Amino acid sequence: MDGWIFIDKPKNITSFQVIRRLKKILNLKKIGHSGTLDPLATGILAIAIGEATKSIHYFNQNKTYHFNVVFGELKDTDDITGKTMEYTDQIPTKDQINRCLKAFIGEHVQVPPKYSAVKVNGKRAYKLARKKQSFEILPKTVFIKSLECIGSKNRYEYSFMLECSSGTYVRSIARDLGNLLGSLAYVSKLRRVKIGKIEEKDIILLDKFEELVHIGDHFEVMHSIRDVLDDIPAVLIDQELSLKFRNGLSFEYCNKKSENDYLLIETEKKFVGIGKAVEGKIKPVRVFNL
């Protein structure tokens, strides 16, 4: 059980609750995830199992979201689950929205929501917010590849499609878009539909995965570490170098293009680990016991 599975997270449960349920289903302790989804959100939750947990840090892919925004109202959580703080009659049109979207494209500075898992002085922001404590969250820079308004449900609610870097808060985008338009806004619906090359066709419902575990067919829906990290360049080595690498030793490698880049290290038969090219050598960064 060393690999990745991509679960279609149900609505109204936390990402950690999904992990906890999978631990029980699989009777395993080494499980982690890449990219937390809010309880409100559904869609692709990337789960690493066994040795794959060592690769979470390197699975840093762009994410695509389909989400709805309601204008004219401010929520303390910046989504539909929160308490209403303020109303406004200023409701933008689709043309006004489209004219503002270009302001978000490229490198974008955003302040995460107060109800988020960001740490403030070592404590989770949402825990401080629940206790009504006063605090400030530092802005962070993210990258927005595309943001498009794709339709409307009514005068107040519009649908959007977003492709962005890991770590982007969709709720912050909705809040900031509302402010930019002289209105107020919150996320009413959120679904992650893509991570890198992983799409909705590659995911499985949590209940369905549990059924597969019971009959022993769950291995069919697992993805290897090598497959998930295939955006990282690979280096093929022989058994002798593989042994050196596993023992923490560097080996000669001449390719200036890969200087300081991460590289997948593999033999003809096995994925060995992740290395880094430094000064003409490949230095071991992560070794996988597969």
C-alpha cells in the first residue's frame, strides 16, 4: 500500500475526517493528503498512502476549481456556512465582473480568510476566530493562471472557473472580487475539478472506495508515486548507483539545465527516490523503500 488515491470528497466533512476514515478502512497509520479542502467543498482530495507520504511535498501542482459567488452579502467565514456580517444593494453585472477579473491574473497577493488553517503565532487562525480573538493574517503571494465567469444562476449568484497555484484561497478571491466591485461577496459552492493531470474521471467516491477495499479491488484505483510525480524529470541509473543513492551518497551528473532542480531517480525495475542536482552531482533528498 504505497501510492496515491484521489477521493471525491463529500460535502460537509473535513479533509481530516476523510483521512481518519481511510485509516480505519485500510488499517494503516501512514496516510496524508496534499491540499486541504474546506468542509463546504467537494472534489479531488489527493491522498498519499505508505511511502507515498514522503512525496507530498513534491506534489505541487496547479489546481482548478469550479465555484459560485453570491454578491451583496458578507459572511464572517467568506463562504455560505458563516454568519452574515453585512449587506449591500450594490450588485455587479456580468460585464462589470468580467472587467475586474484581469486584476487577479498572474502573481496575486491575497490575505487568507480568518477562518482558515493558516497559523498565527503558532495557532490556527480559525481557532482564534472562533474564540473572537483579534489578530492579523499576513498576505501571501499566489499565482492565478486563469479566472473566468462562466454563467449566472440569478442576479446575485455567478459561477466561475479558476486555475491557480497550490495554496490559493478561493474564498479570498470571492471576498476581494466583491470589494473590487464596490460590493460584498462570499463563496456559495466550491468544487476542485483538477490537480495537475488528475481530473474528475480519475477520482472515486469515498463510499465506493470502501466497497472496493472490502472485496480487495482497491489496488486498481491507486496511482504509483512515479506516475503522480511524472512532471519531475527522471534519471535512469544502474544498480550500483542505486545502492549508493540509497545509502545517502551523491554521484556524478553533468546536466547544467537541471542544476538545483529536483529529479526522479529510478532503475529499470524500480523507482528509487528524489534527488537534487548540485554542482555536477545528484544529491539524495528522499529515498523510497518500495
